[in-house]
Amino acid sequence: MKKIFKDALSLTLIAVILGVLLGTFHEITKEPIANQEKQTKTNALKNVLPGAERFEEIDISDKKNEIQSSLKKDGMNAQIIDEVYKGVDRSGNFSGYAVTVTSQEGYGGDIQLTVGIADDHTTNGISFLELDETAGLGMNADTDKFKEQFKGKKVDAFEYTKDGATSDDQIDAISGATVTTNAVTNAVNACIHVSGMLDKEGMKS
């Protein structure tokens, strides 16, 4: 009986010590992780809107239902708009939107990216925040060869093709990764769609 009690007490003490250690480790790493996530987000914003001197977040919390409903009507119900920033240049002028979107259509899970939409509605670039697709296939989405297909294009929406792009609104599909290509293309289209909605609401000023 005494041995059982001692063993139980030892296990309890070990559990308490481990709990304290885990809690301490969490507190130690919480701030560095948060700082890294913030830096990753800042880098993504600068990558897609390099002409912006600063970024101002647009509060879309009361517009989320309207945004998602509008996307759904356009066949983009698997795209979730996470955040929207307004880019401002050195003179204080509007330089474009940086829209962060999560696509739930990825082959390996959710894909999150930030898309820059310039003042004249030209797609300025894309930057991935979360991408866990198949190595050598879907992960090729995060290459300059693929991403630059969206850059500098002023279109209402993109589509992908397996036969070679022949117009600005066409994107060459990643070989062997049609699912990933579709997810990214729809995500970019969702951001273009939302930027148009924000313009109508006078968010540039």
C-alpha cells in the first residue's frame, strides 16, 4: 500500500514539474513566435506592395458576411478573406490593397497568401504565408516562375490552362499539381473581387 502511495505521489510530482516546465517554455517562446509571425506578415505586405511606405489595416469585421456571400455568388465559397491592408506611399497617397486570403482547396490543406492589388487594379504580386503542398509538385507554386505569372496583370479574373497561356488572364498550370494551381488562382481572384468591393465603398481615401 505504501509503495502504491509513493509511486502515485512520484507520478503526481513529475506531472506537476512537467506542467510547470511546459508552461515556462510556452511563455518564453510565445513572444519570439509572435514577433516572427508579425515579421512574416510585414515581409509579405512589402513584397506585394513595394511602393507602399506604410500599411493601414482596414477593419472588415462587420463586412465579412457580405464579402463571403459575394464571393460565394461568384463561385468562390472555399476562399476566406482574413485581412485587408491599405498601402500608403511617402506622399500619403493610396498605393493599393494587400489582401490576405485562405483557400480551403489546397491538396495538402489550407493555403494562405497575401495578394497585392495596385491602385489601378493591376495584380502586383503574391506572397505565401502558409503552403504545405506536395514537394516537387504543388510546392512549385512558391517559385518565381509561377508567382510572376500574376504580376503586372490587370484582369477581372484569372484562369489556368494546361495548354500554355495565350492571354494576360491565363496562368500556366503547375505540372502534376492542378489542384494547387486551382486553389491559388481562385484565391487571387477572390482578392481581386474584394478590392473591387472596397473601391465601391470608398476605402481608398
